[in-house]
Amino acid sequence: MIARGLTGSCLVFVGGLIVSPLPDTARLLHLDVFTVVRETMPGRMFGLALVLAGLGLLATAWLTLCRQVAGTQATGRDAALGTVRRAALVWSAPLMVAPPLFSRDGWSYAAQGMLTTLGVSPYDHGPAALRGPIVNAVDPRWMDTPTPYGPLPLILGDLAARLTSDPWVLVVFHRCIAVTGLVLLAWAIPRLARWTGVNPALSTGIVIASPLMMANGIGGLHNDLLMVGLMAAALVVAAEGSWQWAAVLGGAAAAVKLPGGLICIAVALVSLPLAATMVKRVRRLAAVGAISLGTLFGMGAAWGLGAGWVAALAVPGSVNTPLSAPTVLGGALDQVAELLGAGTGDAFFLDLVRALATVASGVVVLGIALGWRTGDRVGALHATVVMMSALLLLSPVVHLWYFLWLVPFLAPVRLDRLGTTLLMALSIIAGVVAPLDSSLHGAYLLIVLGSIHAAVLIAILLFTRRSRDRLERIARAEWLLAR
């Protein structure tokens, strides 16, 4: 099982070297054979096939792992948890030194750290202010845009860029930062699961060893992994330790990406006594907010970065993603209006629906802050699930890796058999289709062929009788043990 997953990770690594953008300094580009493979359609299709085959092996190994730990009795759960953590460590090892897979965001992180080192604010200038290999693999779409991220990844990127200017080395450093989030999840998820009485080994396995995590969290190298790790740690610390330190962790999560700050609401709720009065609720929310905002803005001030990320928050919304419900709905309404000759403009309904969805998500968050039950650990976990679900459903921009915001808090919840099955199916699909993102940079035939390949692979993993039986056994075992 662990060996199968390791083989899959190695295939993803090798295939990723073929399909992923690389800087000019990459020594592999000086190998004629390697260059020919990367620059021909058959060669790139071969690389994509390796990646998808590797993700398939990872998915089957993960299902076997989950089935193995799902039926573990209470006395053997510590050993099962160790097996899960070991599997995640081994499977992620080959991906640690890979270039950013399925997205070019990692190259942007390296460039933004270099800008900070040179005293150029990434909140005022995009990577285009730099020259040389550091920007060779940055997505052209983001070359002239400031970063919407908080100060924490910029500070860490600055420290790394003071030691080296090699883009690939900087990428490995940023992946180590992301893996810090994985370590925090490996620590926090079992504790969250014990609150709800579900199997901590299975909950942890669903989160830290899934195809979603391997493809998008580790391989894709996104700041979202560090953000959600800090969020989970904040919730645990609030319930089992100090709400003040939990507020600091919540501020640090927001200092990665602003949605991470929503965990501060759950921190306030869980740290209050049962049935707290509205006055106590508002005071605690204000206190947690003050500490978290002090952490967020204090980092920027201490490093001389300021709060320029506020003005750059609209940058992600400049793209339309098919996973965003408001974007799809607004775009469809604009097309209908154009067919009817309504004269409403190119993006009238798109902007309107996005704005209404943003307001609706704010209403959900405010309602939870002022109306959700207090002093209840499970209730605080459920509140976090509702907030992150609303954010994913109503956000104007949703990428595959945004599901990392939700799964770590949904996995420890006591779900029924259908819910567990759907959660695992989501984790497989979001991982297997990851290669069909921007890493293919314009190879449309490759995207079509890869989509067919991925569809076949998903069908094999989810819709064959053997796979259905495997998922059913996992869900049934968890459901029976949770009763």
C-alpha cells in the first residue's frame, strides 16, 4: 500500500518535469532528450499520462489505507494514526523537490519573495519588475499584478531569497512552508475527530494523505495549505488551551490569505461559556478580532510591508473560474441577456450576481458570529464547516485547491455513510483532475485528451463494482463505529 503510493508519487514527479513550466536555470533543460520530450505533443502526452497514472496509484493506495484504518477499534487507533502519518510523509517526499505542479503559483511566490528582499513592495509591483530566471516560469497573467496574499508568506519568502536566487531552490523552500500546514493538520485533525467521537485515524487519512492533498496541497504548492493548517491549530488551541494564542494563530492564518481569519469567529464561540449573553459574545468577538488584527497588521508593519494586500484583494477576481457558482450563473444570465438584446452590457449580471453572493456570504458569517451556540466544541467545528462551505459556494473565484479550506473541517464531523462516500469521492476527483489546470499552458488538444484520460480514470476509481464496494466498506465501518 505505502509502496504503491510512493510509486504513484514518483510517477507524478517525473511526469510533472515534462508538463510543468521550468526556469531557464533548470539543468534538465540542457538535456537534448528531455527538451525534445517537453516540446513535442507525443512527449507531453506521455508526461501527462505518467502524472495521471501516478495520481491513480495514489488514489488506490489511499482508498486501501482508508479501508485499513476505518475498521480499527479504539485500542489500535494510535497505531493506525501512525500508519496514516507515515503514508502521508512517504507519499509527499518525491513531490517536495518537484517544480510547482498543475499551477504556476509557486514560481510567483518565489518572485514575490525576491521582490521583498530587494526592497520592492509586492503590493505595488508584480514579478515583471524583476529580470532573469526568477520570472521565467511565472504565469504571464500575473506578471504585472500585485500579490493579494498577506505578509506572512512574503516575510518567509524574503528570508529564503536572502540565501539564494535559484528559483527552484526557492520553490522547494516555499513547499516546506506549505508542508508546515500539513504538519499542523496532522496534529490538529485527530483532536478535532475526538471531539465528535469519530475515528481519528480515518479523519486524518482523509485529509493529509488524499489525492486532493497530494496533488493540490503538496504538488500544487499553494499557500492555502499553510492557511488551513493554522486555522485548524487555532480551533484546537482555543478549545484546549488559550483563546488569546488561538487568536494569534487566527491572525497568522489571515496573514497568509484573508479567508483564514474566519476561524477567529469559531475561536470566540468555543472559548465562551454555554449560552453566553450577547454582551459577552460581542466582547469576546471584539477581543479575538483585536488580537488577530494586531497580528495581521503587526507583521506587515514590522517587516515594512504595510497593508498593501488590502488594495490587491480584487486581483483573484479578475479571472472567471467554472467552479464558482456565482460566476457561472452570472455569465449564463449575461449570455441570455445578450441573446434577448437586453443591452445590459458585457458583464452586468456577472458583476451583480458576484456582488450579491459576496453580501450573502457576509450575512452567513455575521449570523454565525451573533447567533451560533457558544461553549460547544462540536458546535464550533460545525460553524467552521458552514462558514467555509458558504465561502466556497458563494465565492466569485473557486479553484480546485480551495477545497482544502473545507475538507480538513468536514472530515472530523460525524457524517452518515453517504456523506463519507461523497467526501472521499470529492477528494479523488479534485486530485485526479488537477493536471488539467494551467500547467498545460495552451495545449488544448492535450487538455482534451487528458480530460478523456482523467474521466476514464475517475470512472475506474469510483464507478467500478470493486471501487464502490471499497468506498461502501469504509463508510459503513466509520458509521457503525460512530454510533
